Amino acid sequence: MKKIYVGAAYYPEMWEESEVDRDIVRMKEAGVNVVRIAEFAWGKMEPEEGKFDLGWIEHVLDKMQKAGIGVIMCTPTCTPPRWLLNKYPETRSIGAYPETRSVFGDGKHVEVFARCHPCKTSPVMREKNRIIVTELAKAFGKHPAVIGWQIDNEIYPYGDGCYCPLCQNKFRAYLKEKYGTPENLNAKWGMQRWSLEYKSFDDVIPPLRVRWEHPSLQTEWMRFHCAQIVSYVNAQAEILHKYTSAPVGTDMMATNLLSYADVNEQLDVVQFNHYEPAAGLIRTVFSYDFLRTIKDKPFWVTETEVGWNGSAYAEFGYRPEGACYVNTWLPVARGGEMVEYWLFRAHPNGHELAHGALFNTAGRAYRVTEEVARAAAEFETCRSLLTGSEVRSKIAIHYSSTAVINSVNAPLLKDYDYRATLIDRVHAAFRHYNVDVIETNHALEGYDVLFSPFLSTVDEKGLKERVIAWVKAGGTWIVGPMSDIMTEYSSKYTNAPHSFLEELAGVYTKYELPVANDVYRAKWAGGDGTFALSTCYSAYELKGASALAVYENGEFAGLPVITEHKVGKGKVILLGSLPEADVLRSFTGLAPILPASENVVLTARSGKESAVIAVETGNKEGVVVLDGAYKNVLRGMRVEGTLTLAPYEVAVLVKCK
């Protein structure tokens, strides 16, 4: 039978071998059944060029195997050894960190000081990666302790990317391949304004955020670096797939500026790192609902903080009692099969001396260690249910990498944060529903309702044609505000405010106000009741649609702000502004899993076994109103009526027959 994994990052290179034996005893006591190793240990694996020492890893793997602890083997390409970076300086990036941006153009490579030094374009770096990954894959690809692989570590275009000559030339080649001619690029970007036309791709200089740069240039520079990273990851995945059948992934944070869909296309398992403080745990559900859809299979949380975060000093707040327990349960309830903390045992020295862990440097447990052990024990109790069921959703919310990049380079709204808006203003309205968060390439079949708020670019990856067909087949598309307003390269449309949305929604956009004056209200058309609007404001004339709500006040008073248009068997609900949560819920026509307080996250699991998992996330009492008699599996008791949850309590509810 499958299992749920609970574990931590472990660095045996930091400890004497006898300490590893003692740590394994501690792992068993803490309920740890998986560890990640070797992600930063290239220097010990290859102390001199071409001379490999992997015996110490084999000893650790053998010990873990004997103890029944699975291992995620990591490729160490985030931290090449000093000898490599010094011998081959082209492997070091230029301007990869904010403090080194000023060296752009002077040929100075970043100093060797921490991690994430490599240039992703350098052929030498890629060849050195190939060699070390091949050695690891040959040695441990079939080792019975190894249950998975992690490529690199939190790979991302740090700073604004690398500005070395290799990257600049590769960027110009990327533009030439995409646009063909400078004239086409100039036309797409509108470079005639301010007389910025390029006569040759050689004229293109990468952007710096310390200057007022053209947003299309910034967008393509970021896309180029993201493409380099995807290629960098895939090169390692190709090697690993030759030597192992264990799933391969790469641990990332779900900002989606570096597209999760693109990075994971050739990988086997989606991996995720987060360091959300206790007060923000409820916000992590958005990420879990997104990760679950990337491969349509269980995901792994490969890093999250236990206790507190920190480098030279502790920060981000200490987790109150129960928060670590809930942080372990939430991803599993929402479809994950692994939760790993950073880290198992606090380092005795180095850059992250103050970071929390399951055990302190002296090997003594923290209080939060007990919470991890408690969750691990409960996963065993519920193993059959958790591994034999899944999260199935009728509602989807778009979360687009293109929209992320557009919002960074051309947000249009001051202080606008696309991701935060989706989490706090849209997804939060559905804490008592199963919801999928999807990229624009994701299939729409199986969903009854699709939300596409602030989806700046709709006409990409075949979405335009697919969403029209889906609506005609009976889907409800709730789209806007500020959706379908930009091309993929951060330019506006010229013939209309949208590429196709007005026609499909049956409206004419009369006014647009991209200013977040939260003074406008709406009233239901032909009915009683008003509600608040926020963020931005569009007003419409009806061209076949009907008004669901109109502006109550201001210069737009009486004009439609929310419209509905029948299209085939389905309908398009167009939002000209962002309404309150209860209004968003009302448009779905779907009931929640169960009524509950806002501090409770509900998840319906279905499959061979079915259950409702309720998680209190706010460190205060919560309630769930039951629709019959249930068994609370974790407490072994029958419950009905109103279930009261204690602060940070989890209830696994199976309906009584």
C-alpha cells in the first residue's frame, strides 16, 4: 500500500558517521520516514576535478534503507565547489543578485560567497552538471533506499537573471528566432514610440530595473531566462531518467513567474517549497490547489519551516502550538503525499545558523517535533483513506504565468499583486469547496465553473478556442476584471480593449477606470441588495448580454458592471470590477461541501473511500455544520449537528452509513 511521507532535509556531510546513526534513531522517534540529502554537497562528492568520492553517500543510503527511511537524492548543481567556479569563471553569473547589478557590462562575475552562482547558459557549467549528475545516477539510480530525485534547489531567475556575454548573445538569438526580423519586433513592441527602433538584434541591450525600461523588453528577458532554466532542468532529468525509475522533480516556490507547467512538463512529480508564517497558513491552500493540477497527481512539499525561519538570526515568527501540526496536515488533506521540513537538525555553523529544525544542533528535540510526530502517526491511521481517495473539483481558477509576468512588467494598477489578489480576493471565497487552480494550458473538461480574474492574456496556448467550446457545451465562465487585455509580450490590443471577450460576452466596454478607488458600489439589477466593488472598474453597454448588477453610485451610476450572456448551452459572466466573496460564490450555483466558519478549510476526498477533512487554520475555535452523522476518525467518535473545532484541530469525517 502507498504511504504518506513525513520528513526533512538532512545533511550528513555536516556530521560524523556516528552522529548519523544517532540521528536515524531520532528520525524514527519523530515519525520521519523520508529525508532529502546531498543537495549542496558537490564539494564532498568531487573534492578535485574528476576525482569522485561517493562512498559516504552509499553508507548513508544503506543505513536509511536498513531503518526503513526513504531518501530523496538531490543533484548538487545549485552549489558547484569553489575549485570549479574559480577554474571556470564563465560558470559564474553576472548580476544575478541585486547587489551586483552595478557590475553589468564590466565583465565581472559574481564572487563565490553563498549559493546559486551558476550561469544557466554556460556550456562549461552544463557539461560539469552532466558529469556529476551522471555519476550520481549511475551510482544510486537503482539503490532501494532512493524513492525520488530532486534536481538543483529552488531554481529561479534570481535578481533579474544573468547578464554575462553568453546570456546576452543567447538572448539576442532567442529574439531572432521568435520575431524573425527587427522590423517585426519593433512593430510588436511599438518601438517607434520615442524612436527606439532596433536596426539589428545586436542592438538589443538586456534591461535593468534600475532604469525605466520597455515592458516588452523586460518580459522577453524574463521569458528567456525562464526558458534557459527549463532547459537546464531538463538536461539533468534526461540523464536521471536513463538510470532510475524513481520519480524526478525539482523543488520550487509557486510564484509561477517561472512557469510550473513548463518546468514540470518532462518531470514526474511536482515539488514545492514554502516558508509561510503561521498567520499565513490558510493562504498555502491556494498553492496546493495549483500544484495538484500540474501533473494531476499527488505533489510533494519538499521544504517548509518548522518552528521559525532564519539565517544569521531567527525571523518570520515562531509557530504557536498546533501550527506545525496543521502545516503538516494541510497539504496532505489537499492532495499531497509528502511533507518535508527544513531542516532535520540545525547546522552547527554556516549561513543559516539560526534556522529552526526538528532537532537542535545538539540533537535535542523542539516542541514542534512532537507535532510532526503526531501528524505522522495520524497519517498512518488514515493511510488507506488518504492514499485511496483524491480531491475532485467542479470549480477552477486560472493562475497564469503570462499574467504573472505581465503584472510585474506592466501591472497597470499601482501596488497590484496578481498572486495575492487571486489568493486573498478570489480563492479565499471558496475555503469550503474543492477548487482547482489551473494554468491556461490545462484542460477544461470536467469543470462546471471557471474563474478567470485578471487573466491579462487569454489568447494563448489554445485557450481562446477551448474556452469558447467549453462554454458552448454548458460551462459557466466567470471572467474579469482586466482579463483579455494584453498580448503575451505585455502590449495592449489596438482594435478593442479585449481581443475577443466583448463579442463573446455580448457587451461594449464604454468606460474603464484602472484606479483602485474603493468607493464604488453595485446593486443587483431588478432586485434588492447592494455590495462593494474594488480594485478596478469597467462599465458596459449591453450588446446581447443582460445586466446582473449595475453601478449604484459615482459617474457610472446605472451602467452595467456585471453582465451575463448565454452562449450555446453555457454562459459568460463578465466582471467589470471585483465584488465581495459571497457574490462570487453566488455565481457558481454550487453549494459548499458543508457550512463552516471562515477559519476552517474543508476538503472533500472521494475514491475507494470518501471523507471530509476539516482543518482549523486561525488558532481559534471553528465550527462545521454537519448534514448528518459522521465518524471523526482521529478521535474515534460519532459526531452530528454542529462540530466545534479547537484551535488548530483537524477532523477527518467519514459519513455514517
